[in-house]
Amino acid sequence: MGLLERMAPVLAHYHVSVPFLKEPGEDGYPHRESAAVLRASGYDGLVSLEMGRSVRGLEGLRESAAKLVEWYA
């Protein structure tokens, strides 16, 4: 059992951030797998995104938010 599986029952919220605050998906992190672990644990709390300014401006933010909805909703 991994750390996320062990901690999921006591999480208050889940924070998504990638190295150097890049857009999610550019980091190789297994977001889909993490989301599946959270769902399987019954987690129904908040998922937040922390990222720096996208070089693509507001469109980069929109796409990043859409990815989080796709993966974690």
C-alpha cells in the first residue's frame, strides 16, 4: 500500500502541484492513478491546483483546470 492509499482516509484536501510550478501533465506524475486511488478510498474533498504563470496565459490556466476536472472529478 502506497503513501497516498494510507493517507487518503484522513486527507482534508488534495493539493496538485508540479516541480517549478509548471502546468500539470508536463511532469510525468501519474495524476490519473492518484485520482483512482482517491476515488477508491472514498475521498470526496477538495482538489486544488498550484501553478505559476503559464506562458500561454489564461488559456494555459483553463487547460490546466480542465485537466484537473478530467483526472480528479
